Amino acid sequence: MGDLTGLVLFVLFGAIFFYVLYGVIRAAVRDGILQADERRARRSGELDRR
């Protein structure tokens, strides 16, 4: 019975780790997209002024 508990805990902590990792990657991608949009908007604003 102890082996089953250890296995369940291992799977549970693995799932939590990958869920947190997914959230971190998702936030980083979202921030990168927002930065690219801001940079693109600034560049298009600079080109319009010329």
C-alpha cells in the first residue's frame, strides 16, 4: 500500500509542476506578444511622422 501512495504523490506533484510550468510559459508568451505589439505600434507611429 505504501508503494501506491508514493506513486500517487509522485504523479500529483508532477501534475502540479507541469501545470505551474504551463502557466509560466503562457504568461511569458502573452507578455512577449504584448511587447511586440507595442514595438510595432511605436514603429508605425514613427513612420507616419516622416
